[in-house]
Amino acid sequence: MPVLVTIDDLGMSRAVNEAATACLSRGSVGCLSILATGDRFGEAAELAAVSGVPLSVHLNCIEPPFLTRGYTPPGSMVSWVTGSRSMRPAVQAEWREQIEKALASGLMITRLDSHRHMHHLPGLDDAVLDLAREYGIGSVRSAILPDRWSRPSGLYLDVLGRRFARKASRAGVGTPAAMLGFSRSGRVTIDYLLRWGDRLPVGSETELVTHPATVPVWSDGQPEELELLLSDGFTRWMEGR
């Protein structure tokens, strides 16, 4: 029952980069997801280049800054949900620039995902699959959530995640069988992992999405999540998968 541990938001801040460095030294991370629009992207790219783990681009279409001139996202999540199809051309152009920036830094990109899971929305799902095929990227995150009942938004995202996985399969793009970490984003604990560890799909990859940081960036739980990833208890949990 393999679990791929991914650190999201690499390049967002020094605190995230420092956390990723510590996790890499411990051997507790299996993938880095780099934010090409992050303030510390250059530092993150240097770290990612020597990390020895698979790299994903953490595609951003919702929080500035952006790379394409004139790109202006909707102001609310409701507007995104109702108007995502109309945003596809602009978002796809912005995401292409972010992939190009990562590649221009010498990184070998093998996976894609997106900030706040926006690539699951109608229209944006086709955009990310087009980009995956264009750049020969073999895997894209699918938000199929074992913990979907823990938050109201989890039910909606899980429906979109299952829909996305079917579309990706038809397009010849791989996806993980499940994604863990959603309902405790930025504050994953060992109790959470113990609760859900036995409910993961057997024999297929589950992606555990984490957001550690040495100091809080957007969640007060991020330093504690870093402590978890560096702990013996987490190592034992991973050995039991």
C-alpha cells in the first residue's frame, strides 16, 4: 500500500523551504511540489534540483503574483466554480508559463498538481491534461479523498477528483488512487494518519499531501506538521503501509 509523501508550496517562503530541507535530510518526503510564482522560487529550485525525489509543479491560478501580463482571476470561489470553463484559456496560458519557468531552471518535472486543487474544476481539468500531454508529464494529482466526509467541501472535491481520474485515464495520464491530508491541511497529526491509514486503497499509490513550515505561513499547525514528518512515529507509520 505505497504512500507518496508530497510537500506542497515549495518556494512560497523561506519557512517552507527550510522545512523541506529538514524532511529531505530525514528521508521523510517522496515528492516536492514547487510553486513557480513563489517569493523563494530560486532557492526552492536549487533545493529541488539536488533533492533526488520526483518533482511536481504546484500550478497557481488563484493567488498573485502571476507570470502572464494582464491575468486577472475571479474574486471569489463561487465565481471560479460557476465560471471555470470560461477561464480555461487564460489559466492554461498562465500554467504553461509556470511549467516553462520550472523547466528553464533545469528541473525535471514528472508530476503536476495545483494550488487549492483548482485543476479539478470543469475546463481547468482539460487545461492541465493538455499541458501534461504537451510536456510529457505522466502523472497529475487526483483528489479522491478517503476523508471526504470530514469537511463539507471534501464531498464536492471528491466528486471532482473521481471525475478527473476518469478523464485522465482516457487521456493516458496517470493519477494516484487517493489523496490524504485534505481535511487536516496544514495540520496533519499522527492521530489523523492512524485513523485513515487502514482505509487507503490496497496496492495503489496514495498521495499524502503535506504543508510543513518552520514557522506558521498560513496555518498555525505547520510547525507541528513538520515535527510529525521528522518523528519516529511517522517513520513507523510509513513502514506499516
